[in-house]
Amino acid sequence: MNNYPYLSSLPFNSSDISGALAAFGAVWGVLSLLISLAGIVLYVLRAIGLMNLAKKVGITHGWFAFIPVLSTWLTGEVADRTPEGVEKNSKLRVALLICSLGVGVLAVIMGVTVGLQIVGAALDRNAEAIFGVIASALIFALLLAACSIAYTVFYYIAFYRICRTFSGESTWFAVSLVAYFFGMSGLVDAIAFFVLGRKPYPPYAAQPPVPPPPYGYDPYAQNPYPPAGQPGYPPQGYPAQGYPQQNYPPQTPPDRGPQS
């Protein structure tokens, strides 16, 4: 007996639906695999770049870059080792670690608390308990938003210092900040860390040496001749070394005879 007689009037049958779902599942699986591989590649590139930056500023535990939570600490530590970070005695590594752990812990607590409240409201069949679930979810959402905003602010302060230190400009910082609003900051940051990690430190180490001035003239060179009256310079009134002294015949006054 056909319980759904209207299905027979549709222009497709159940086998067509099954084929379409199978094709959609295959495409979704391939896209998920490609996205996962791209994420792994970007993560490795960022970790390699961050490890190289850590070595340039004298940090020995650069392998922290490959561990999710410790890489956050290492990012702040590299920023703290920059000239600006040393001058201000900043503790960005501590701030980034606290915000990162805060986001993770709040997310877990929110999931467990709200989940238990939903189960309890469903078992009790109490419609008023739904308002408690909504209130709890809003509170945790606000706390998560505050931690996320704080983490973003501290991260971009650290990223700005790193860009200024290792490239001498803030181009990568500006590009990453724009990409953040389009959800592509992870891609830009991974490329930026990898590129900056391959640059010399300090930035001027890669500049070619200044060529000598033309014709041997250098206005900033030290004068090799000491001033008059100093050791190595002939005394005043005497001819300089290398110049022959002229010999003049002695002159005697004329004889004018006896004077009265």
C-alpha cells in the first residue's frame, strides 16, 4: 500500500534522490579533504616561520611553534624579544596564553553547562527552564566574546611588532588586518610568518656595502694631517718636511762712516 501517493507524481524517483545524495557526499568529502590538507600545510608553514623567528632573537625552544597552545606563548615571546618589547618590558606571551586558555576553558564549560540544562529541561518538560538555558548561553557567549576580542588585540600587537622588527615595515600587518574581516587572516599570517622567518635579522644585514666615494674623496673621512702645533706637524716659522729651505745671503748694513 502506498502511503505517499503524491510521490508518484514527482518527475524523479527514489533512485535519483539516492544518486544525488551520493554525489553530494562525494563532493563534500573531497572538499573537506582538500580543506584539511590546506590547513595542515598552512599550519606547518606558520610553525616553520615562527621557529626561525624564535632562533633569530635567541629563543632556544623554537619547537613550541608546532604545539597549538605553546605556539601562542612563543608568538608573544618573540614579540617581547623585539626592541620595542624589550624597551617596554611587555608580557604579551602571558596575556596571549591566558586569553587562549580562557577561550578554550569557557567553551568547554559552556558546552557542558548548557547541554545539561537542555537535558534537564527536556526531562522535566518544564518550559520555564528554557529561559534559564537561554540566559546561561548568553552569559557564556559574552564571556567568550570578551576573551576572543582580548586575544585578537594582544595578537595583533605582537604581530605588528614582529612585522616592524623583521621587515622594517607594517605591510604584512595591514594585509592581515584586512584579511581578518574576510575570515582569511590564517592564510595571510601563515605566509607572513614563513616569509619573515627567511629574512635576515636585523633587516639591514642584507643590504649591500656602501661603495667607496668616486676619485677617492670622502667628505666624512678623518683628516690625516694634524693641526698646527700638534705632534707630527712642523712648528710654525719652519718649513714643512719635504720642502727645501731657501738660503738667502747675509745682509750687512752699509758703512756710513764716523758719526759725530
